[in-house]
Amino acid sequence: MYAIVKAGGRQEKVAVGDVLLIDRVNQAPGASINLPALLVVDGAAVTTDSKALAGFTITAEILEEIKGEKIHILRYKNKTGYRRRQGFRAKRTRIKVTEISKGE
């Protein structure tokens, strides 16, 4: 069984036990979060109906908060000597999917 969930502005394919790196979640490590399901595949059964997906719960545990890779930004205009350098490191959260369950 696996699911496609919305996690931090992206869609991720998850199964129980998967470890993901998503955009920062404002909770402490060790806390539990629920992710909204967009699609659930259980063997040959594929669930895409929003009313049926409301019954599914995808639970994940927050493992740690880290910084992502550095992005280098350079602004440059030729013949004028204009150069500006800038860098950015996004904060990310590492999570582990603990459960995909269907509530009745």
C-alpha cells in the first residue's frame, strides 16, 4: 500500500517506513503530523475520490529539522560592472511515515 500526499507544497509518494525531506514544519522533533492524501493505492484498488480519501489518515513522525543545500544567486549586467551575489539555504524537516490507515 502506498499513497500520494501533499507535503510542504509538493506531492510525494509515501509508504509505511519511508523517510522524506519536506519543507519546514513548525513542530518539535518527536511530534506526530497528519498529511492529506491525494491518492491511495492498495493492491489493485486505486482511490482518488475526495470523499473516500477523507477517511484515510497518513501519519508521520518528525525526526529532525535541517538546512537544505545552498542555492547560489548571481545578478549580473554586462558592460556596467554590476554584480551581486546572494545565497540561500531553505529549512527542511525530515519525517518518517509511520501509518497509512483507513478510518471507518
